[in-house]
Amino acid sequence: MNPSSTARILTQLWFITVAVLAIAVLYLAKVLLLPLGFAILFAFLLAPVVALLERLRLPRPIAALFVILVFAGLLCVATWTIFTQLVAIANDLPTYGGNIAQKMQALHSPSNSAYSRAQREIQRISEELGIANSTGALPAPGQRDANPIGTTPDRPVQVREVGRPSGRLDQLGGIIEPLTTALLSVVFTFFVLLQREDLRNRLIHLSGDRNLSRMTQAMGDASRRISRYFFLQVAVNIVYGSLVCVALYFIGLPHWFLFGALAFLCRFVPYIGAPVVALSATLLSLAVFPGWTHTALIFGLFVVLEIVTANYVEPRVYGHHTGLSTLAVLIAAAFWTLIWGPVGLILSVPLTVCLVVMGSHIPSLEFLAVLLGDQPVIPPYTAFYQRMLARDEREAADILQSSLKDQSLASVYDSILIPALTMVEMERQRGELEDSTVRFIRSSTSEMVDELGFRALEEKNELAHAASDNADTVPASLVPGPSASPSVPMSLSPSVPACTVVVIPVRDGSDDLISTMLAQVLDQAGFHSTCIPIQRIDETVSAVAEQKPDLVFLSGMPPVAMARANRIFRSLRRANPALKIVMGIWHYNEDPARAAQMISRTEELHISTSIADAIAEAYTLTEPHPALEDPLDNSPNLVATPTDTAA
């Protein structure tokens, strides 16, 4: 077996062993770890208040104890208030006995629907079958008297086990564990607040001096994310509870403030808290109101609020600030509930945030950030290429369309299509792609490029019409001349003709595609561009001589385009020594000066590695300069090229 494969297998086994042991420790040491988790959670919430009291010259032990007592007092007051309100609801239930009896009678009253008739018929048949079975099983009178109970297997003696009544000490068994958890949480919180710097220094010492900067960043990142999460959760829950209060008040449900407070508190428990409050309010409405209208309104209220909050508000607010994906939150809730029970729901998001932060700053735990984080794990150009390999044109086109919402056409070409075509060429030269796959990717990408260019042309025409309409409404004396209007493209000005640019693909395939992209962006920027198809070098030189362009672009993919680019360049230079030529070597990550020397041999040649740079060079070399439009201003820097090139 290969030594590297053996090492990889041993690493995987070691990781699985450590993961199983960690889960076992989390489950078995729940009595200790659960209060410690709550203590750390409360420390994140109360530490800023303790620090504020320390700045007011109050000693830390007194400040920590004061904050804990105030926090515990608020919790006790809230619990007692809710308990008294629930007792009041229980006392009021007898007054609603008429409504309850009326609804129960309506639910159990017979109806003439097909479902009710079928149900009654099934019940009648079941009763007849039961009577028949019991009749056949009854013994004859003489046989029953002759065989007393217990003398034959057919007449066994009935034995019933009577359980011992449980005492009060047994009933207190279920209360001891929550009280122990609460007491330990208070004690741990006090000592965490009291010695937070010492705990931080111990964690840093465990990580080692080499990881000092990384550990500091990780602790700051975790603290910032968890604090933001709880601040935002409190804000969202306050709005949620306020809406419940106001809506229930106008509907007319008694104790509306209680349900608003419950909605605020219970939403701290994910996935369970809100349904519990909704069910409680709905059941009370069944007893309070005589009809079904108010109950339907209350149930619909909670359904609408939960849909809006859970599907639109929380993913956008929590996910952005915690760095967790929606699926990660769901998986974390299920995992920590399985390990620590319902209480684990409250700690699921903070604990998962800590895991994601560890994965973001520790290379060996990077898989945690990949599995649980909300950041894209692969760049857009890799996702586009993967979808094209899977022959999924629709999703690949969706990637381009979503990128166009916040990027210009040139940026999309530079950041997605050109890197993806570079990967195609690299794998094609290594023999890892079939010819049919290469043809499919090129043809599909060509169709997408044509569609994007058509849309860009439509937008340009709309802008031109809008500019002409605005010019018609302004008096002629107020319209500035061409030299005084740098914000208007030259192609839109009738007094100044557009500069002509010819784009020549060096080879076939991807070079031709990128030449089309460059021509589209040149047209959008105000130039008059033409893309010459692949042909012989002498025919290419003749076509350029006929069009007499102001600028010529050579478009090629590295590294195979270098030799033919040199021959085309020398042929063009012999035909017209004054011709302005720019070479585009797209997504080139090596020294451009060396590539220029290989192509031009003697003279200085500008190498453009992106479409945005090519457009900027076109503005530099053409006189007069057309105005640069907005779509080219936001072009991002190139993404990193894979290190393994065909060169």
C-alpha cells in the first residue's frame, strides 16, 4: 500500500476516534458541561455590564455579584409573573365552560357527510365482529361450572401487580437536576466573570506562542459573533413579542400581555418555543370565544409571523452575522438536542459558532467552517465550470445572471468566464477532458456570451435614446460641446466618430470566445469593434489592412498562443509599422514583460491579462479618448489562477 494512503487512512481513523470520544464525553459529562456552557453564555452577555461597573470604580467581585443577582432577580420576577398569569388563566377557565361544551358538542355531533357515514359503518362492523368473537369464545354453562378458574389453561388466574405508591422524595427527583444545573450555572458564571482574563491567558498559553496571533483573532471573532447574535436575537424577539401583544389585544384575547412575553422568551428556544406559544394562545381562544373566527385569526397570526420571521428575517439577520448556514443551524439544533436534551437547543447556535470560528482559524479544523459556515466553499468560476462539466446549462447561466446583479459585464467575464475557460484549456491539454465535453462547454458558453452581449447592446441603446431625449428637452444654448462633456461616450456624440478596434483571436476555441467578449465590452464602452474570425495569417493581415483600424487586439490563451501570436504580430508590423497593437493573454499569472519580449522580440508591447485592463489600455492609446462608462469602473481584481499550468 502507498505510504501516503496509509497515513491518510490512519489520520481518518484517528479523527473518527477523537470525534466519538468527544461525543461520548459531551453526553456523559452533561451534568458538568451544561452549566459550564450556560456560564460562558451568560458571561458573554454580562461581561460588558461588569466592565462598565468596573470603570465606575466598583471592585470586580462586587460588580460581578451585583450583576448576577440583578440578572437572576429579573429572571425570577419574570418567572413569577408568568406563573401568576397562568394561575389566573386556570381560575378563569370555569367561566368559559359553556363555550367549551358547545365546541365539544359541535365536534362530536353526527353529520350526514360521506366521511361520517363511512366512519359509522366501519364502527358498526367492528362492533359486530367483536360481539361474534366474544360469543364464540364463551364456554358452555356446564363447562364453566365444572372448570373453576385456575384449573385449566383456558381459565387462568388473573394476576395484577399493584405498584407501591411513590412518596414525595421520589417526586422531587425530577426537580433536583434542574436546580443543580441552575446553581452550578450561577457559580460558574461568577467565577468566569471574576477571572475572565486568567481564563483567556490560559487558553492562549495552551495554543502556544506560535499561534498567539491566530488564537487572539479566533477569540475576538467568536466573542464578536456571539455578542451580535444575542443582541440581534433580543431585538428580533422584542419585535416579535410586541406584534403578538398588539395583535392579540385587538383580537380581544384576555391576558394578551402574557402571551407577548411568552413569545419573547420562548423564541430563545429554536423550533419549539414559537409553536408552544401559538398552541397555548389558540387553545385559550377556543375556550374564550364562542365561535371559530377568533381562533382562526390567532392561529393565522402566529403562522404568518413564524413564516416571515423564520424564512426571511432570521436567515438574513442571524446568518449574516454568525457565519452559519441555515442547514448548519438545523443540524446543530438536532445534534445538541440529542446530546443535552431540550436545553441544548438554547446553546446550539453559540456552540456551533465557536466550532465555525475554530475551523476558520485552525487549518486542521477547516472542514468545520466548510460544512457549517455560510461562505461559498468554491469561487463562482469553479462552480460555473463544474456545472458545465455536469452539462447543466441552466444552473451555469443562473450563476452568470446572479453575478450580473452586482457586477459589470467586464467583471463577470474577468472573474467567471475567462477563469473557467482557462481551466478547460488546462485539463484539455492534460488529456483529462473528452472532445465532446470540450465542444459542449464551448458551444454553450458561446450561446451565453451572445445572449449577454445582446442584453448589453439593448441597455446601451436605451441609454442612447434616453440621452437623446434629454438633449432634445434642453435648450441648444445650454448644451456643451464635445470637449466639455466627458461623461457622454464618444459613440453617442454625432460630432466625434467612434474609434475602430479590430480583435483577432490567435487560435480557435477559447481564443475566439474571449475575442467576442472583448468586442462586446469595447462596443459597450463606446468603441466600434470588429472581431475577425479564425483564418490564415495572410488573410488576417489583408482584413486588417482593409478596415484600417485605430487599434488591434490579439487575443490568446496561455501558453499555446505565444508562437502564433508572434507570427501574427510580425506580419501586422511588416504590413503597417505604425499600427497600434495590444496583446491580450487572458488570466496570465506569470511575468507579462517576459511574455511581451517573446511575442514582439524588439519593441515594447503592452500585455493585458484582463478585459478591464484591455479597455483601459484602449482608452490610453486612442485619441481622442472616449468617456469611460460605469460598467467598467467596478471590475474586481483577478482571482487566483491555479498553480499547475500547461506550461
